[in-house]
Amino acid sequence: MRFFIVDAFTDRAFAGNSAGVVLLDEPAEAGWMQAVASEMKHAETAFVVTTGSGPKSLRWFTPSVEVALCGHATLAVTHVLGGEQTYTTQSGELRAKAADGWIELDFPSDPPRPTDDDLSEILPGVEIEYTGRGVENLFAVLPDAEAVRTLEPDLAKLGNTWTGRLLVTAKDDDYVSRFFAPGVGIDEDPVTGSAHCILSPYWSERLGTKELTGEQASKRGGVVRTRQDGDRVHIAGQAVTVLSGELHV
């Protein structure tokens, strides 16, 4: 089986978010895919069935668990396959296309719902302007970009909440964000495509524009373009293949 390591949401190697991509001739057993993802040790490894003429089956695994949606690994898969692709996933049918050096994903929008979650122990000493939830993530808006860039959350306390995943953001040129997910074995994700399903509807409404560019301010960093389209979000990024080879087991 062919596999690839792809840096997503970046135009240079060793930046953005790395993902494993495994090309399958037929569906694989979940335990085996989890073992491969644990061996790969990337935030997510994507497994895509490439045979057949219809939509391609796509699943994503962290080193610890299977997840229902992953943007950067979907972008990585489409970078490997090229052209226009349709995937069947746990989050429904997803469409993607590669053109002119960019890959655009068509994902479901996930506007945050306001909540009264108390994040004061997870974000000690940090002013929080808004707290909400998406389908899987806690969501917090901070007063400014510097607060996001210098944030040091209590990951142990975060890991014990709901799904153990927190997206923080603030206004910047458009917006800046960071994503922490100790609940699924990822202390901080370098660039999180699916997080922009929350960020796009929130900031599009607040800033009064459908097209935005977001920076994810992790150590590796990444840039994500978004376009709000009703209940869908078009998420665009670049990608670089850094390694390819064969799985022997």
C-alpha cells in the first residue's frame, strides 16, 4: 500500500500540519487503521479507498482515536490524488478540488452556539469575551491576537472536559486562532481545517464579509482561506509532499 506524508495549509516543507495518507484498494479494519495511525504519530492519518467509480470512502485517525472530521488530512489526500474528489465520511459527503496550486474543501458549516461553560481554570488569568460550542469543540473568543499567541492553557483540565477540545480565536487582520485537543491525544494541533467550519461563520457574521483569511498561530503555523456559503464553508490551503513510500504490513 502506498503512503505519503504531506504538510498541509502551507507552501513550504516542515510547516503547516503534517498528515499521513494511506491509499487503500479496499476498506480496512478499524483496528488496523488505528495501529497504523499510532505508528505514524501524526495528528491525523487519512485512509482513502481509491478503487471504484463513485465517491471514495475516507476515514481519519489520530494516534489515539478515530475522528469524524479532519480538514488538513482531507486536504492532504486531495493533494495526493489531484483533480476533483468526492468522499463519503462520518460527517457526510465532502467535496474537494485541487487547482492552481491550491486545494479547496467543501465542508459543513458549524456555527458556535453560545454557552455558559466556565473556562477560567483552563485559561487562568485570561479575559474571555465569548464562550460557545461547535459539534465537537469548545470555542472561546479572546480580546486580541496577542492573547491568543501567548496563551498557555491547562491541558490536563481541558482533557477532562466534554470532548477535551478547545478552539481559541481573536480578531487580527481577519482572525487568528489556536486549537488544543488533549482529549484526542493532541496537545496543540498545528493547523486545523475543521476548526474553520466554526471560525468562518462566526467571523463572517461579525466582520460582515464572506471571504476571510485566517492564521493558525502554532509553532509551525499555517494559513487558511475561507468562504462562507450558506450552511457550507469552502476552506482552501496549499500543501507539500515531504515523504512517500510503501506499507509492508
